[in-house]
Amino acid sequence: MSAIDPLPPLREVIARHGLMAKKALGQNFLLDLNLTSRIARASGPLEGATVVEVGPGPGGLTRALLAGGAGRVIAIERDARCLPALAEIAAAYPGRLEVIEGDALRVDFAALTGGAPARIVANLPYNVGTNLLTGWLTGEAWPPWYQSLTLMFQKEVAQRIVAAPGSDAYGRLGVLAGWRTSAKMVFDVAPSAFVPPPKITSTVVHLVPRAEPLPCSVKMLERVTLAAFGQRRKMIRQSLKGLGRDPMPLIEAAGLDPTERAENLTIEDFCRLARLAEGGEA
Ligand code: SAM
């Protein structure tokens, strides 16, 4: 493995700082800096970029971002044990790494970067990854504060993010992600790349916000998809009763077949239903 920076190998850093992985924090560390460099590059050219990283841990991806030329990395880490290792990285890249100790679920991301264009790159803790993504996709303001998201998920979650109508993986997450972003899977990462190895394969996903998603309210779209996919095997004339009203006028106005099931409705169909449910035009 070629060295990407003058810092010690990650295995040594982890041993020296006693960073035994904690399952409760979703800790599966990447030690191969060639692999973390590949993830960093999947976010696009790094030269001068501002990057927000969630869960830097011992810093494998952080180092790849900085060595790749990121001008500024803002990293949010919940586990205080990782801070001394991250401080060593900050010292090796003066003025370029800012570490925030805290829970990413409680961070005001839009305020972090002070309005500068930024991207998010992260090997997310599995236990909070979907919540974080949903938070980033459901902001009222659109286009959002970030330019792109490059994120590692369990493969099964990645498949749900990019799923097309008609597939088993298609559901609320796929509608939300496909409505507001263009999302693609970039590459898989085998369990053996992590310490400790998780049970399943992981996948890096890259999402770019759409400049003009189809008009509809996030909240109503979430309500419609919750009702429809909450009973995904039922016909929409039944499942959409979950909206708390007779759904037939909505379904007819949207030009949809009432015997259709949620998984066969397109993102456009869901947006049309959401607009009508809000009392707007199809
Ligand atoms: N980026 C490192 C890597 O690739 O080796 C570590 C990735 S590990 C899958 C997830 C990291 O997220 C851990 O360092 C964990 O402590 C941190 N973490 C877990 N929950 C968090 C939260 N709510 N907010 C911020 N960081 C969190």
C-alpha cells in the first residue's frame, strides 16, 4: 500500500489510542488508505473543496480527503476517544481540519459551512445513516446547502436509495431520493475491508441535488408515501385511506388506476398525488 501522507498507518493509530470499535456507535473502520482515497475521489475533484464528514473515527477517510486536496474538512465525531487521533491529522494539515465533537443528528448542518459551497462525504455509522440521509433530503430549502452527498451504506440500503418503480427495493426512501436528487451506486466494498468486518457488503452512493425537483410539498409527499408503502401489498384505493380521507377523488384526479399498488407508481405519480392532497392542481 502506498503512503498517501506522512502520518502513521491507521492500524498503529488505532492501537496507540486504544480505539477498539464500539458496535453501539456503528464503528466499522476502513484502514486501507487507497480505498478511502477512492471514496474521497468518488465525490468529484477535491482540490480546494469544502467537505463535511460525519463520523471520521480514527481518520482514514479524513486523511484521504485532505491528502486529495480538500481545502477544508469539517468533521463531526461523537466518540471522544477519536479526538486525539484526529488532532494529529489536524496538526499535519494546519488550518484545514476542524473537528466538532457531537451527535450528527443534532447538528445544524446548513450553519456549519457559513454558506460556502460544500459537499458531504462519509462512511456513515449504519445505525443512523438512513436518518441522516432523510434529514438531508427533506430540508424545506431547495437546492440545499450541500452540492453533493457521497455516502457509504449497507448495500441493501443503497439499493433502496436508487430503486426504480416496480422493484422490491422501491419505497419511501427511493421516492424521496429520486424526487430531489439524481442518485447512483458507485462501487461495492467487501466486508473484509472493514475492522471489524460487518456481516454484509457495503456500497458507496453518490447523490446530486436536482436543481428543480417536481413541485410538491415535502411533508405531503412523505405522508402520501407513508400511507402507500405502509401497506405496499394493498391497492392504492385501500392503502391511501391512511391519508385520513376517501382517496378515490385524489386517485381519479391524478389519473391513476385505483387497483395499482404503491411499488408501481412513479415519482411523478406520487408528486401529483401530493399536490392534489394539498388542494393544488395535478
Ligand atoms: N470514517 C471512519 C472510517 O471510514 O473508518 C469511521 C466510520 S464508522 C462506520 C462510523 C463513525 O461514526 C464512527 O467513528 C462513530 O463513532 C461515528 N458516529 C456514530 N454515531 C455518530 C453520530 N450520531 N454523530 C457523529 N458521529 C457518529
